[in-house]
Amino acid sequence: MTREYDLVAVGGGVGGLVSAAGAAYLGLRAAVVEKAELGGDCLWTGCVPSKALIASARLARRMEEAGELGLRATGQGHPFKAVMKRMRDARATVAKHDDPQRFRDMGVAVHFGAARFRDDSALEVDGVGLLRAKRFILATGAEPWAPAVSGLASAGYWTYETVFDQDELPGSMIVLGGGPVGVELAQTFSRLGAKVTIVEAAGAVLGGEDDDASAHLAGVLAAEGIDVRTGTTAVAVRLASDGRKVVELGAVGAGPPQDGSPSPSAVGPGRAAGAGASEQVAADRNAPGRIAADQILVATGRRPRIEGLGLEAAGIETLRGAVRVDARLRTSAKTVWAAGDVTGGPQFTHAAEYMAKTALRNSILPAKAKASWDAVPRVTYTDPEIAHVGLGEEEARASGGAVYRYDLAGLDRAVADGAASGFAKISADRRGRILGATIVAKGAGELLAPILVARQNGISLSRVAQTIFPYPTMAESVKRASNEFMRGRLDSRSGRALKRVVSWLK
């Protein structure tokens, strides 16, 4: 059977669903094809289950720290199976948003089955038949990548795709990879009762983040009893007689592999961890030896999911294992656009949504839009969270900007809540235009929101500083960092002139 559409989205994650639903809303005959379940990684193996599990682990930690708030602390263990059930219940609730019937009601045809291109205008779907369309949006996402470590496959390991299927908490765990996924799950399992070791090839965990943020989190992890081995890689894995998994460790040099594979230091949403030579030398002391644990979690990166799609038949080219797109998200096939992780770009759900909307627009309208990445925020959901947008500190200074920082230790609400760990750091040019920001704090993802709005709309730090924020709130950290910009202006030539005027008026 052959079906005709105006647009077919390949992949039922956020990229495919947003583009197909948008096309139907605009009056096009639209379809989405998915070989598993609608919702993609974010719903089933990423954002939703991990944040539900993190919520339980965060509360478990607060229960242990209750004495700091004048309450009776509890050090009792927690029923891991019940924690995992609660996570799955939360996921099932969110899954209703991606129910196939909901999209059918929007006018989107939903087809399930493995898909492959026959040419640039036809897609064959197992159990469905041939789908012909004027345009396609490829949004098949990414999948876990594991390094070729001797013995790792035979010993067995978890990834972010399998960890949420578990019901037994391992007594100990080795996490290979110290990027966002690695550190989030390491902290979570540690707080739920496992003894955790992180093995990271680069010189620091979250090496792609602000140096101060990375160092701050490393201190938090160490304080919570997590053993962090940086400048270190897994050389081999074997099973011990007692069933535990023994990992042989070795020192590594900084820098990604040259074969196009994901970097061993690249974990989670598409950014590689790196470290300077001095950091690497200091970190190498951790490298030699071996460690053993009940389970291994591999969080060493992701690769675009392109196998079996028949890209060659449609004339779709790849670059370093990802679908190659131009600035307008069009592939080398004139009828095919791509969005989300499959392009090898920023691997965030919100980035996939943005790309899907851009690809949809460009596939339909004559006026094309270029995708822009300078305003894409990211959040690592550790405790405290780390949120970032725009230029890093070094980039901002190199472009002539300055950096304004406020530490949460001086923020009244943070002190009152027992959450005074972290800081807000904002960079801006001389006129106060925001270049970038990093926030390390409880709820940093939410605290980044006013900066995103200000940056997107050209609102200067002086305007932010003049805004009345409610007291006492964590959001005041943004205002306090902005106040540092105002103090800097008072120390400028015009500021000194103003002080002389005020002195004369008094």
C-alpha cells in the first residue's frame, strides 16, 4: 500500500512530533513514523525518568541533612524498587502528552515500524508500506556509545537506555564518563545508597562547563563520598570470581580520538569535556590501579541513530557519523531536512524542538531561516544544578567583556534555605549587553530564565539591576550579579563625575 503526504517526520521524539504536529496545524497532510513508542529518549530514557529519579535522590539527601535545619535526621535506607516505581509512574503520566491518539486527533497520521528511504521522495515502513511525501524531516535521535574497552561487553554494563529498567540497587557502581549524564546518575545512585566511583578521561568532571562550576561540583561530589578519578580511563574489564566487575585503570592524555568516534570524555547532551595540560598532569595521579564494583554504568557519549535508514538511497550525506545539514537544516537531499540529535548538534530536547520548528518553516515557506546556536541554554541537573547560556568566561573576556559574580553564601534566601552552595556569574560588554551566564545553585535552570529573556530581548544588566525582585528569593542572585555591573559603572569616568556632582549637592 502506498500513502501520499505533504510531510513525513521520521522519528517520534520531540523533533518528529513537533514538526508533524506543526505541519498538520498549517493544513498539510502530515505523518510521523516511529519504530518503538512516541516520546523519544527524553520521555523514556532521558529527561523525564532521570529527573523523577533525581527528585527522590535529592529528598533522600535532605532527609540525611535534616539535622542542619534543626530536625531529626534519618539515615535509614530507602526501598529502591519503590523509588523506581514512582519514577515510572511519573513517566507514565507525562507519556499521555505523547499518546498516538492525541496526535491523530491533531490530524497527524501515526505509523509504527522500522523505516528506510527508497529514494528522496519515498519511505518504506515495515508492516505499513510505502509513504510518499513532498518533504521529510529526519529526527531519529541518538543512541548510547560505549568505548571499545577489552572485556567490557562480556562483563555487561548499563547505559541511560537500560538503567531505568532496574529494580535492584547495586551496592557499588563504576560510572565511566564524567559529563552531564555521568555526574547526574552518579550523584543520584550515591544518594540512594550505592558506593560510586566516576572514571573520567579528561582533567575534570563537566570539563565543557565554566571552570569554577566544574570545580565546585567536583567538591560537592567528593563531599558526598563519591570517588572521582579524572585523567583516567578504563583499559580493561573482567569479572571476578565473586561476580563483581573489575576495571583496570590507566592514565590518558587530553584530546579526542582521531577516528571520528565520540570522545571518551563526551557525555550526555553533545558537548565534550576537555582539560588543560596543567589540569591533566595534576589529575594523572589518580590513574593507575584497578577498582571493582557490582555494576558499571557507561556514560561516555552518544552517536546519531542513522543505521538502517537507507540514507544513501535518498542522497543524504553524513559527516563524522551525523546527518550533514546546512545552516537552514536542509540535508544534501533537497526534499529532506533534519532536526535534533541526528544532526550531531546540541543534544537537548529544547534544541530539537527549536530545530524542528526551523526545519518545518524552511521546508514550507520561501523565506528561509538560519538556525542559531548562541542562545541555546543548557542545564546539568546535579545538586546544585549548573545552568549556562552564551559565551564562557574566557570567551567573554577575549571579546572585550567583563564578568560579574555573586556568591550565594551572601544571599539571604539561600542561607535561610540551607542552599548557599554556588554562585551566579554574568558576563556583559561595556554597555551591559549580556554575553553569557553561568549559575550554580539550587534550581539554577529556573534562575537562568530572566537572563535568557533579557539576553534575547536586548535588555541590559543595568535594566535588570533596576528591576524590583521579590525578597527573599533565589532569583535575587541574578539581580545581585547585575548590581556588580552597576558598581563597575560608578567606578568609570562618568561614574566618578556623578559622584562629584552628588558630593557638591550634599
